[in-house]
Amino acid sequence: DVKVTQSSRYLVKRTGEKVFLECVQDMDHENMFWYRQDPGLGLRLIYFSYDVKMKEKGDIPEGYSVSREKKERFSLILESASTNQTSMYLCASSSPRQGVQETQYFGPGTRLLVL
Amino acid sequence: RKEVEQDPGPFNVPEGATVAFNCTYSNSASQSFFWYRQDCRKEPKLLMSVYSSGNEDGRFTAQLNRASQYISLLIRDSKLSDSATYLCVVGVGNYQLIWGAGTKLIIKP
């Protein structure tokens, strides 16, 4: 059974703080993703990584950075948190198949509140 | 126009009824299609992939219409446990998934 874990379920931070969200998967998946989910909107991709030390911008990378030093771990960093970054953050992983998107497995999510 | 559009609902349906959702997508180059289910305050989980020929998994049937660019999900004999938000997801390119905002389903006893 695939397991994706996220470091916190709930987080409260102040504007301007640096925030680290960590994600770990145990299925040796190459691909890892960070999304945010807001009411009335679909999941929006922030960043993804298809290999160690590789990263690609998603649809809304502004205000975020990522780090993938090990295959199983993908970190999302908010350099200076702002109130509009209050959201649910979801990490996912998948195993690639040539030219076809595969099932993504999600962590339980982190609800971040920025005051 | 959103790339993947769904009726947000909620659909209020009595237990045992049949319910269907549609989802439209705008990118004709889309290659893969999925329905995910998301329970309240939980993460999305894959319900089923949608193949060109359509597919069925128990009470759930998914269909793809490439010409009209929509996919559908049919749930027969609905159960209380089917209450959730159903997310339509479309794959484009090698990595990208485009997510709909979801359709909320409430099954009533």
C-alpha cells in the first residue's frame, strides 16, 4: 500500500515567516507534486519533481520554492508567508509510464493558516 | 473558461437512486482521464480511470466522449457512503493533470 505522509496536518504561521512543508513517500516513486486546494477551485499545481534534484514549475509557483534532495522526500518552502497562502496543501507521488499520466497518491494534506 | 468544468452541486440524491455527473474539458490534446473521490477534509483518492471504450467497476460506470470533450460518471444503487466530492481529472502532456473543482454528492437515507 502506497503511503504518503506530510509533516503537519495543521499549521498556523504569521505573515513573513518562513514555512517548511515536508512530504515523504515510501513507494520509490519518481514523480512528486505539491498542490494547493482552495474552495471552489480545483487542485492547482505549485511545483513538481520527476527526479532527485529536479524541479519544474507548475501553474502557481510564485511565492514558493521546493527541494528534492532524496527520492522519497519533497519539501515545499514558503519563503515569506502571506495571508493569501492560507490554503490546504496536498503532496502527491506517482510512478511514471511513458507518455501517460499515472495515478497520483496523496498525503493527508496540511491546512495552513497565515495570520 | 476553466480547462476542466464540473457542476459543483450539491446533488442531493435518495439512497438507492442512480446519479450521473458530467465533466467537460477544453484541451483536445488530453490523453488520460480520471475520476477521483474526496471525502470531507481528506485527500483525493483515485476512483477510476476512464478509458476510450468506457469502463465499469461495480456500481460505477465511466464514459469518455472525445468528440464532445466530456467524461461522465454514473453511480447506480447509491449508498450513504458514496457521499463525497467527485473530482474530474484530465491528463495533458507527460506530467500535468488538470483538476476540476469537484461535484459534491449527498446521499440521503
